[in-house]
Amino acid sequence: MPDEIDLPPLNGLRAFAAAGRHLTFRAAAEDLGVTQGAVAQQVRGLEEHLSLRLFLRVSRGLAFTEEGRAYHAAVARAFSQLSEATVALRSAPSRVTISVTPTFASKWLIPRLAEFTEAHPGIDLRITATERVSSFHADGIDLAVRQGQPPFGASLRADLLFPQEIIAVCSPNLIARQDLPLDAAALSRVTLLHDSHDLWPKFIEAAFGGEVELSRGLRFNQTTLTIDAALAGQGIALASRFLVQRDLKAGHLVQPLDSALEGGLDFYLLTPRQGASDASLHVRDWLLGMTSQGA
């Protein structure tokens, strides 16, 4: 491993850069907001550190030595690069990574991203869609939306976003010629769309006392897929009301059954109690504001 380079003191470099721009200690001192003597002392210290003479003292100020001219060009470039990097860093958007379930991402968050960008153009929101429970520290997560019941851990603040109110939905074309709400006999003739939560047995028990045959159905591993299948007229899906509210209002989906099931696994926004960035807190406030408006 190479030996560590003995870099010159930063103040000496700044004084040398300023003196080289003006070729007088007086003008350099005015530029830096220090005394002329301080600039001269810093430059002398730099010359001693380098064991090189950088300036010749002439009657009207300073003149570069050959080594000083070449070194000044390199130092000026270095300071220019530092300045450009600092400007770029300050102007870069604040990054916030939020971990959500795939269904929450596709059916609630993504349709509202334009509203978020308009409200917070300076925040670079990054979405990680996964069913896996993420580690805030190991996975670089700033916020998370998860289903469950608190507490989620002493280090996390949990804010309720949506209760898990499960309803049945389907395309209006699927039941266009049937009386609503569907009775048990009519439901048994329709394809039921199942997801990994497998809530149809509980839903039917609550609605009809378990009198519906469950042999017909399609099974998917994610709720977002059952909702997409319902929109395509493939059958009846179960979903949290807030996930399908826009499609219900737009008439893309209807409720063929009046019953609703309280699932018990509500949707919470998780935020670290310590170390959350200002940008993360802005995202948190936006999410809570959207839910309070019923958006």
C-alpha cells in the first residue's frame, strides 16, 4: 500500500490561489477577507511545506516562478472542480426510498405520483415494491408501508394509513344482466379470483354463512393481479376498498355484493423515530395528508 501523500494545508493553497489570480498580496487579502500579512504568511508556509519558491517578489507585486506557474494552474483547476462538485451536490434532489407492497405501489401510489412530483419537485422518490419485510438500515429504506398491527418495533413510528376493509369487486360487464347484490346461487356460478391472502372463505362465511361452492376460481400470488383480472372481466376479486376506490368511482369496477370484511391487517406508514431526513418527513406528511383527504 503506498504511503499517504502529505498534502499541503488548505489555507495555504487558498492564499496561493488568490495571490496567483491577482499577483499582489493586497488584492488577494481583499478577496479572502483577511489581512495582507496573513496571506503572505500562508504563502510562505506553503513554500516551506513544498520546499519550493512559488513567487518572486518584484517592485509592483508578485511574479510566478516556473514551478509556481504550473502549480497554480493545477491548484486553480482543483478548486474549480471542488466548486462545481459542491454546486452539483447542493442542486441535486433529495433522495427518499420507500418500501411498499406491489399492490400498494401499482394501485394506490403510482397513480398519485404526478401529484407528489408537483407538490415536491425537489425530492427524488424511489419506490421499492416487495412483499418482503425490509430492513431500514441494511436495505437503505427511509419509509415503509406495511400491513399488520402495531407495535412494529420501538425504533419505528407507525401511522395508520388505511384500515383493511375488504370488499368484492368485478367488471360491470361480468354481472350486467344479473340482479344485485348477487345471492349465493348466483355467486356460485361466477369465477372467484383468489390471492395469497385467501380471504374468500371468510368473506363468504360472513356474507352467506358458508353456503357457496368454492370449486370455481383462479389463483394469483398478488392482490394487484386479481384486481387486474377483475378489471378484465375474468371474475370477482377481493381487495381493500382504498385500493379500488378510483376504479369504483370511474365505473370500471362495481360491487356485486354488499358485504365487507374487516381484515384486521391495516396499512401503516413506518418512519424511523431517529435520523429521518427532512425529505423523508416531507414524504411522510404528504402520504398522511393524502389519506386524510380520502384521496
